[in-house]
Amino acid sequence: MVVVAGAVLLNFALPRLAPGGPVDYLVPPQAGSVSAEERAELLDRYGLDESVPRQLVTYLGGLTRGDLGVSVRDGRPVRSVIAERLGWSLLLVGGAVVLSALVGTALGFFAAWRRGSGVDLASLVSVLFIDALPAFFVGLLLLLVFSVRLDLFPLYGAVPASEVGGARFLVEVARRLALPLATLTLTGLASVFVVARSALLSELDEDYVFMARAKGLDEKGVRRHAQQNALLPVSTATFLGFSTLVGAATVVETVFSYPGLGTLAFQSVLSRDYPMLQAVFLVLALIAIAANFLNDLVYPRLDPRLRAQ
Amino acid sequence: MTTPAVLLPEPVEPAAGSRVSRPARILGMVGLALLALVVGGALGASVIAEHPPERSVGSPFLSPSGEHWLGTDDIGRDLFAQLLHGARVSVSVGLGAAVLALLVGTVVALLAGYRGGWWDVVLMRLVDLALTLPLLVLVLVLTAFLGRSLPVITLLIAGVLWARPARLLRSQVLKVRELGHVAAAEAMGASSTRVALTHVLPRLVPLMSSQLVRAATVAVVVQAGIAFLGLGDPDRVSWGTMLFFANSSNAVLTEAWKWWVLPPGFALGALVLGLALVSYCVEEWAEPRLARNAGRRGRRRPRPTTEAEPQTEGTTLEVRHLSVRFEGGGRPVEAVRDVDLVVRRGRTMGLAGESGSGKSTLSLALVGLVPDPGRVVEGEVMFGGRDLRRIGRTSVARVRGREVALVPQSAMNALNPARTIHRQVAEAAELTCPAAEARARTGELLERVGIPAGRHHDYPHQFSGGMRQRVLIAMALVNDPRLVIADEPVTGLDVVNQVTIMELLGGLVRELDLDLLIISHELPLLARWVDDLAIMYAGEVIERGPVDQLIGDPRHPYTKLLLSSFPDLYGPRSRLGAVPGEPPDLSRLPAGCSFAPRCPCVGPECTASRPVLVELGAGRAAACFCAGDERVADLFVDPVAVAEGNPP
């Protein structure tokens, strides 16, 4: 809750903290001179001539009504533009979070179980290597190989340009989602992998794992015991990784011209569309906060010690 | 009892001076090499590259040539020069932002962890906020409002990066404050700033260095991301901007990707990978516990090829010449040496010795669970007519829990915290019978060991230590094994609990007609519950025999001294004794008798050759050259003289 309030306040403060008056941002000085009257009118229109607390009240009031203002760029309500993009972003980021969690955990557990072996070292180094490549570069490479060379996937967009219906539409959407999703999954993979690996390694040193072996369980049974507990830090890493992936999505969406919130943020920065930018940031921040909250909900389900008595 | 010191897995600790495992060292070296390459490029950029990076020096879209090693971009700038100069941006942003972020993070951590109270609450809320917000987007938005020159971007990145080191360092500060000497300094009234700087700060250095590398990694990636979006410093050429221009002029669609896209991408990759590898190495150095996990497992133990002598009639377990050695890094540690041990049918066997005498390792060796890097190097474990060492790993696993069960040393952690106790016991029962029957039997047995039915589906953390030990006993007995090995079954419990648990265990053993091997360092406890007793010292059995005779008339000086160190509640009052000296270092045992350095009746033969167990009749045996004569019986132990003559 405190964090949400902090995010909202930060969002309110951002344009006001910037050097120069807000009008400079609404109408860039480069765009030509602005007369005093026009200036006053603009200030009035955006309520910027009032005191800061009043502005805050107005801003918060707008938020509670779901009013995020009007886009400077094309005059559309910010809310409807965001609503349009949100679905695509959630599909992309959500999908990447799930996939990277599944693959990262499986790989991490696999490596930990074979600790010190060649397989362990090889997977560790290759995951670190993939992680070292910036997301947009991975995206470019995938684009190069699969779209340009092999012509397997479309180059950009999220929906086909021409009208298609039913199952065909879904297939087209999936084909366009594939590469950005793969890129983002690779981006999120490493952090989950590293956490999963070290979590299982430390669990394997625990007494209860020894006991599981001593009471006669086979290796599979022993592994299940350790993995169940190793999932705790993995779950935290996954949910916290949400925030990183939301950030990375900005760049990845741009590479693939994917119509999500990331490209929207990018375009808003370019076109100095501040109401839009503020709103996008708020929504992304709320998504990240929600992921954190979700983690707090899931954690007790995994760890009985945290369950209410 | 003298100071119980070393627990067994200790020797696994890597030797001093090599806190980092070999694979980590190699990875670290590779990382350093990559970093050196990038930093070298950054420093030598103006010397190596002939062309300026930011001006057009040729026609656009040139392919690589002798003049332009990587060709030119869309407005004729030299790509090779850009690549080298780009390194400067990445290195300076990475270094600058990381140092700044760490500085802020450390100050915040010290304030929060040291001042506590409101400082802590407010600062940690701030950290939560900064950690939750998507970094890249935040920096992106901030650049939109605050400008995008390189110093500003560096500041902004530092401004969002400080939170993670702050959070981690704070918990480290709290941990360090608990340390003895730091708490003492505070108690003596040293000013808190002084304590923070002289005592706490130095202890943060390992974590700080690993966090510095991490922060640098993120800074480099974020800066590249922003530049790639075309939102970086327009006046500076960086790898991100190179990729931005490559992307916007559709280099991926032409041949140019080979020299325009790949080099800056892999350069970024090399820098980040270098940082990641170095941080992996630094983290292991900061937390040597991590190194323990590397590079073990997987070795097959050699199995004896000859046939074993048949097991002696009337014995449940017969151990012959068993030796276990730990070979980690330094000198090999002989944890168990040439041990003979017999558990007779219908008689409870006790195994006593100081901590570190090898008794626990011996018990693990019996069921094939010696932890790495230890290995059974010799001997036979005859059980059920076969040698458990000869039948192979998988077959031993099938014996465990079913025929030989173990009640382990640390009841507190031997249960999986995430599963109910019923499920954990039933899981063992299911090894030998169908699920429904296993559940029923589990319920019965749990009740039998004193856990009310209403609590069977509770989790381990909801039980006390004594209750957990009961669960472990139920777990051991659920498959009707023929032999139960209880390793310090009641250590760590209060005296009342010790008696009830031992009574429970003893009662069940009689009821189910099993044989029991109890391992403990508490002689009085063993004396009360076992029929036969063996005393271990420095990995060897030095005396064994029926318990009454052994306690009444010990033949080995060590046994005698050990006995005199326990008070006798019922017998005549006598002064308490102690075993002089310290437990031996198992990696540097003396040539002769291993007890000789501490023995009050040591003779010249004791340091020359090693005594072996000699049968003394009536099932007794002792490994001492003076076991037969009167010297041991007359041995008077004066604790005062012992303490003065042999300072611990």
C-alpha cells in the first residue's frame, strides 16, 4: 500500500521536478515562441496555475475516477489508448514470466542435481552468456535468423494487417508473439536459473534431505523433497523478475514493433506526450507492484511456516 | 568430557588460501580477461582507431576493408572507431553508476541498520519502492524529464540502482552487529559512528564488492538499452547508439549485420559476461560456503572383488576392518580406522566416544551414506548374510529404511518443513506396502510414539524437539526393520525428555523384537540402556565388551578417564575427572597409539607401535599395551593435577 502511494506521488512529482516550467515540456521551446496569453491559457487548461497541494488533489481525484488525462499527441483519452495496449503487454510479459520461470527452474534444478559436473558448468556458463547479451540484441539476432533468413515468423506487429477470423487469427497472433516472447523469456531465464540452482544446492545440504535418503527413498523421492523447499526463493525471484521484464519489454517491443505499453512509453518519450508517459509509467509500476503482492500471497502457500495458525 | 570440538564434515572446508573453488577461479580468470579486453579497447581507443568516431570519414554503407576494418555506417562513420569509443561510454557509465549506487546504498544501509527506528522504517520503504519499480522504464521516463546527457544518465541509473545493495547491506549490518566483538565495542560505549566505520564497514567489504560488480552490470545494460532506443546522449557514440542506427537503417535486412550488428552486440555481451563471471568468483570468495558445493559427487567407489567370509551365526550386524577416509583438498582425514563391531541378535549395542571420534561417520558408513568427499576405503559390513559394501549403491538404498533404519542426530532439522509429519512417515511406509495400508500403519505408529491423532497432519515447525524425535522414531520403525541405528537420539533434549524418549525407543525395540545400535557421547546414558558397549577414540574402537564389566573394570586408560569424568548419582562420591589434553587431529595422528599424547600411563612401546584390539576373555577386548596389567586399574585421576599439568 505504502509502495503504491509512493509510486503515485512520484508520478505526480516527476514533471514538476523537471528543470524549467511544465509548459516548456507541454510545448517544447524548439516549437517556436509561445505568447504570454497562450502560456496562461495552457497553464489554466492543465490546472498548472494552482497551488501544488490543489494540483495534487485534482490529480488524485482524476485517478480515482480513472481519468488519466488526454494524450497531447493525438488528443485521445489516455485511458482508452492504454486499455488497448495493456492486453498485448500482459500477454507478452506474463507469458515470458511463466515460460522463463518454468524453463529456468527446470534447468537450474537439473544443473544443481549434477553439481560440479560438466553439464552443470556448461549450463551455468551458457545461461550467463545469454544473460550477458542485451535483450534488444538477442531480439535482433532472433529477428535476423528466424524472420529474415528463415522467413518463419513475421517481422513486426501483433495482429495481421489483413482481416482474418477465427482460428487463423489466433495462429497469426501466436506467430507474431513467438519471437518477442522468446526474447523476453531468454532475458528472464538467467535470474531464475541462478536462484533455482543455488537454492537447490543449499537445500541438498539440509538434514531432512539426508533423512529422506536414510529412510530409503530413491533419488527421485529425495529430489522431490529438496525441490519443494527450493521453490520458495525461486518463486520470489520470479515475481521480482516481473519488474525487470516489464522494463526489458520496452526495448523488446520496440525491436519487434509490438504494440504494447513499452512501445507506447517509447513513443511518448519521443513525442513528448507527458500525460501519456505518466500514465504508462503508473500502469507499469502498478503491474510490478501487483506482482510483488502476488508473491506475498503465494509464499505462505509454499511455506507452511508462514501460514496463519 | 573435554571440549567437544570438531564435527565431521569440517575437513571438507577448502584449505586456507584457496577460498574459491577451481571452476570458479577459471571462470573468474576468463571474466577478468574479457574485462581487460574491453577496458583496453576503451583506453586505447584514440590510439588504435585511426578515424574519429563521430564524423563521416568515407562513403556510407562501406563493407569492411583495410581502411575501415568494420566498414562504415549510414552516414559514412567508421564503425571500428565507434566500437572502440563505445567501450568508453559503457565502461564509464558502468563504473560511475555502480560506484555512486554503492556509495548511496552503503550509507543508507548503515543509517538504517545502525540508527534503526524511524530511519530504518522510512529508508526501507524507500528501498521497497525503488526495488519494485521497473528500472529501465523509470530511467526512460526520468531522461524524458531531466535530460539525456551522459552524466545525467549515469546519475539517473545510480539513482535507481542503489536500492538493491542498500537492502542486502542492511541485513549484513544487522548480522555483523550481533557479532561478539562489535556488540562488545558498543557495550563499552564507543560512539556508534566509530563502531560503524571501524568494525562494521570492513565486514561489509565482500558483499560490497560483489554488489559493485552487479550494479555495474545492470548499469551497462540499462545505458545500452536507452541508447538503443535512441534516447541516449546524442553527442556520444556508444554500443547502444550503434545498434540504434543499425536497427533504424534496417541493417538486419542487409549483409551489413555482420559488421554492424554483431560487433557492438557481442562487445556488450563480453563486458557483461566478464562482469558476471567476476562477480560469480567474488561471491564465492565472499561466501566460502558456496564453494563447498562445487566439484564433488559422482565418483564410483571401488568394490571389493573377492568373496566375503560368511557372517557369524547369531549376529545381526558384523563390521570387519572398516576404514573411512575424507580426502578434501588438504591432508586426508582418517575418520574411521580398521573398526570391528558386532551387534548380536537380541542385544542392544552402544558406541561411545568424544565428538569427532568417528562414531557418526561409522554409523553413516554402515548404510552407505558417508558424505562426500569421504569414502569407505576398506572393510566389510555384513548384514543379513551379505556384505553391504559389495552389493552396490542401489541395493544398499533398498536396504536402508526397510531393513536397517536410522534415527539421525539432529531431530530439529531432519524433517522436511514443507510436509506434514504424517505424510513424511507414510512416504517411508509406502516403500513396503500399498498407500492405504501405509497411511493406516503410520497413524497407528504415530499414536504409539505419543503423538495424538489430532496432530498427525501438522507441520514439523509446530512440534517441539522431543516430539520431532518421536516422529523420527516412528519413521525409523514404520517398515519393521531388523536393525535400528540411533545416532545421538536424545542429544539436545532436556533430561526428562531424554529419559522418556529412551524408554519409548527401548520399549518399541523389545516389542517389535529389533536390534538396536545406539551412538552417543554420553556414557551414563548408554550404560543404562545397552547390553554391550564399544568405546571409540580417534576413529578406532579401543575397547569393547559387555557393559557391566566394561564400566566396572575398564582396561583402557581412555575408558577409565572418560568414566571418571561423569558424576555418579548413586555410587560413592568421588572427584570428577577429565581427559587431559585435546582430541587428536585426525589428519596428523601419531605413529604409535593415538591416545599416547594424552595417556597418563604411556610407556616407550606406546609411541613406537600401534596397539591392536586384544581379546581379554568373556567377550572383552582392549587396544592397549597395558590393558592386562594393573596400571590402568590403579590409575588415579586427579583433575587438579590434570588441569595444571595439561592446560586445555
